[in-house]
Amino acid sequence: MDIQDCPVTFTMSKIGGKWKPIILFMISNGINRFGILQRNIDGISKQMLTKQLREMETDGILNRVIYAEIPPRVEYFITELGFSLMPIIKSMKKWGEEHNDSPEGEG
Amino acid sequence: MDIQDCPVTFTMSKIGGKWKPIILFMISNGINRFGILQRNIDGISKQMLTKQLREMETDGILNRVIYAEIPPRVEYFITELGFSLMPIIKSMKKWGEEHNDSPEGEG
């Protein structure tokens, strides 16, 4: 099977990796400004958050809205395409809740 | 939120990355020997496939069964825990099928 044709791999190319699902989950819960996102996602660097947000913007999963205020305010919103991914992310959340019984702080 | 406590991140730690969902999907379809897996997953190296299989074995998602034949035959099976991940992987497959209309071969 050509990797390009595999639908599972295609989906992973959009939301794979360590950060995208959690970023989408946060934004879907109204945590949609850069600084608040960074504070709420432990261990993510400014550079990494920027990279992930840009990739999802390019992929049409997120919209970036700039408000003409001083200082300018930037907010991220999930697009219709992004919302179609939410059932996957919610099922990931559910699975994690059911199976993560490791002691707090364990890597 | 401490990243350790996030159920979405926990799930991604088990099946995140480029390869694990496609490997699990293949094995669930009876493609469960090393060589056949490698042939069916375009672009995966022997080293990478070994690494992914070992991690999933350690995480209790896969069982590795060695048959006492000459030469020894090794097959991988999805555990009960692994099966509980299949709905997530199936919803990834469905999403990919619905949204991957990019021309063949496009990266």
C-alpha cells in the first residue's frame, strides 16, 4: 500500500504528533489565545506552539483571527474541517481517561 | 494542566506518531508477520518497524508469539487493550477516507 493512499496515515499527518490533539482540545474548550494556550499546555515551547498552530492553519483545521485593537488581539478558532476531527480527539480523551491509571508525575 | 494528567496526551503517547495506527490497522487485518508488515507499509524501515512493534509490546497493545518451527515463525497479535484502541483508529480511517482527495502521490 502506498503510504500516500492510506487514510489512517493521512489523518495522522493532520493531527499526529504529541501536540495537535491537545491544542485542538483546548481551543474547542475556549482556550483560544496564544499565551493562555501556552500556559495550559505544560512543556510546550513558544516555537513549538507557533509551529503547530501554523501547520493546522495551513491544513484548514484552524482559523486565525486578528482583532484590530491596541495591542492587537489574536484568537484561534476551529474550522468546520477541524470540528470533523473532534470525535476522534474525544474518543482519544475517553480512552486516556479509562486507561491512564499511572501514578501522577510518572513519565 | 500537567501534561502527565491529560488523557488526550496519554493516548497519543500510546498511538501517536506516524506509524503506530497504520501498523495496528494492518495487524487487525491479519497482516501480522514482520516481513509482510514491512512490505505493506511503504517507507518504513526495518529498524523503525522493530522500534514501533517493541514499544507497543511494552505498552501491552501487542503480543508477540514465537512458534517453535525451523525457521522460527513470529506473529503479532492485538491484545484486549489494543482492541480498545481500534475504534479510534477506525474513526481516523473514516476521516481520512472522507477528506483525502489530494492527487495521488502528492506529499
